[in-house]
Amino acid sequence: MQSKYKIILTVLSLLLLLSVGISLANYEVSMRATKEQLKTQSLPLSVDNIYTEIQKQIIEPYLVSSMMANDTFVLEWLQEEEHSVIKIQNYLESIKNRYGMLGAFLVSDTTKNYYSQDGFVEKVTPAKKDNKWYFEFKKSVKQSEINIDLNKHLNKDLIMFINFKMFDRDFHYLGATGVAIEISYIKKMLMIFKDKYKLHVSFLDAKGNYVLLDGVDKEENYQNINEIPEILPFKEKILSSQNHLIEYTKDGDKYILNTKYIPELDAHLLVAAKLDDFTHQTKRAFYLNSVISLLLALIIAAVLINIIRNYNKKLEKLADFDELTEIPNRRNFHNRFAYLLELQKRTKQDLCLLYIDLDNFKQINDTLGHDVGDKVLQEFALILQKNVRASDLYARWGGEEFIVAFVNTSLEDGLHLAEKIRLAVEHSVRITNVLPTNITISSGLTLVTPQDTINSVISRADEAMYEAKSTGKNKICTL
């Protein structure tokens, strides 16, 4: 039994190792392929798509702003007619309506007046936080710029401002003009990337402040890149003008980040992918395959156990039972009778041994054939089974010889039981259906003594049986 379960355990272990090994190999390959696809395809394509979309959306507003900065009417109005506010108001309103802008504006550097399509708005001063953009732009060497910012005069959402400087013929600075456009399309695009493609898109300004994150507006006090320790070591790369691919871990999750500088916005585009969002199917498949492998291994183990159990039963039956008559064989009887002898020595109970031989059986085989002889042996075995007690031992000893041990039985009682068997054989209808005449048996009966061994008692019973044979057959002799 131990050997049987060792074989099953070995087979089961090998199956599990093979299955789990294949699953692990597939898992590793899939994980690497997913990660590689993110790094070489998904993230770069997403960055390029966002950049292309932004460029498409700002081309026309950029050209309109450029046209306004070089418009003769605007330049002459600043130098000669700034007192006529209605003229610039109408001009800015026409620009807004003609091109579908959110707004159009102009700032005079002479008066520091801020005009929009609604007319005069305010005077810009360095002291006002909302006006800092103008003075910083004036100091810069750039002829134009694009800002993403809030403007309380338009609405509460983030707005993209495209600013152009204005100069007279002598290249004296006159002020700034430009248009304002909604960036809701960017916000919607970022939300789509987050919800549909599981990509986290954000924009950083030159100082590392988040301007947009997953399509959600961020106020000035929103977190800066310096407040995120996991990506702080990569700050220099993120805020550089070069594209970079960065891997980092945050809260136990692995991320892949692709960066791109957008000069038109003077902002840095960041597209990050949480690796688990793209590998959960792979992990799920691995766990499912592992469970299926375990179930299959258990099923195979159950089948093996059943096969081995049935095989063992057959082996045990072959080892302990006679194949032809299906009653205990010599080996079985020998082992059990040895135990009875030891028990008899302790209990002092009577024990008899009967040795039986079928008369003239060789003649049956020679004249009628072995098939008939086999049938006779089977019928005799059935008679023997019916005429012995449950406590008695019996077996086919070999050929046409059988043996019976009568437990707790005196010689007189044993003789009575042996006679019962002899008569049952002699008058058996089942045997006469096989043979043209009845068959008889000759038997030797002996009482086991405390000094007996297995060999001695069997030898004595055999000797008594031969006496019955030699003195007429179909009888029982005792010794």
C-alpha cells in the first residue's frame, strides 16, 4: 500500500510540476510581451495621438492670433485711437464670432488696459496675481506663447490662451493680443484614455506643477511633482525636452511612464500605465490554469488510485484464491492455518484437518477432456463451500486435492462433517449433469495435537487419505 501511494504521489507531483511549470512559463512570456507592448507601442502611440490632436486643435487659433498681432487696424488703433474702446471691442467680438473662439483679447502696454470682446476689462498690474502672465511674457524673448490657465472673466474652466506680441514699424513693443479657446476636448480625450484604455494622462508646466490630470482641472495649490517621492528621482528627465520612458513603483504597483515635451504649450505630457491594469487577464488565466491543473491532477490521481486498487484486488485474489474454483488456494490456507495452530496451542481447543482427493479424476481428464474436469472441480468447490461452517477453513490444495480445517471440532464431530461432504458429492445432481456417472471422494481426517506442525498434521491427513484410496475409495479414514 505504501508503495502504491508513493507511485501515485510521484505521478501527481510530476503532473503538477509539469502543468504549473508550463503555466508559469506562459505567464512570464505573456507578462513580458504585455510590458514590451506597453513600452514600444501603446504608450508611444498614445503620446503621439494626444500630441497630434493638440496640434490640430491649436493650428487655427495660432494663425488667428498671429494675424491679429500683425493686423494694421489693431496696430494703428493702439498708437492713435485707443480712446475709442468701441472699435477694438467690435473687432475682438468679430474675431471671436468669426472663428468660434471662447474669447479674444488685447493688452495695451502704454495704458496697461486689458480689452476683450466685452470692452474694457481691467488694468493689468504686476501686483495682481492674475496679471503676472503679461509681464512675464513681455520680458521673455518669445514672440508668442501658449498658456493653459484659469481666467475669472471667461469661465471657471481651464482655458488655452494663445498670446502674440505686437510691435510698431520700429519694433517698439505695443502690447499683447490673442485668443482664448476651451480645452474641454483635451479633458474629454484624457478621460477616454483613462476609462477606455486604462492610461493615466497628465500635463505638467515648466515648474513641475500639475495642470491637468486624467481630464480633471487642478488649482494652483495642487500637488507638484516634488510631492510624489516615487517619481521625484526622474524629475530631471520628466521636465526635459527629450522623450523618456520611465519605470517606477508606487504603493506596491508597477508603472510605466512615457513623457513628451510639447513646445506649443510649454508643457510636459505624461502618459502612465499601471502594469496590473494590463496584466490582470494574464494573471487570471494563470490562476485559472493552475486550478484546472490541480483539478486534473486530482482526477488523474483518483483514477490511478482506483486502477491500482482494482489491480491490487486482482493481485490479492490471484495470490490468495484459486483462479479456477475461486476458493482459497494453498498459500492462503497455509497462512491462516498456521495462525490457527498457534491459537490452538493457547486455547487447547480441538482442531481437525480433512484432506480430500477426487476419485478417478485423471480418468475424467483423459477420457472426457480437461474442460469437463475443470467443470467437475468447480462444482465440487461449490459443494465444499455449502457444507463447511463459516468458522472453518478450506482450500484447493492442488490438482484434484482439497483441504478443510474444522475449527473447535473433535475427531468424532469432524468425522460427521466429513461424511456430510462425502454424501453431498456422491449424490450431487449438478455433477451428474456434467458426468455420465457420479463422482466420489476419498478423505483423510486427523486431530491436531499440541506437538504438531503444519507439515506434520498435513502429512498425517494425507497419509489417512491414501489409506482411504487404497482400501476402496469413497470413504474417510482417520489417523
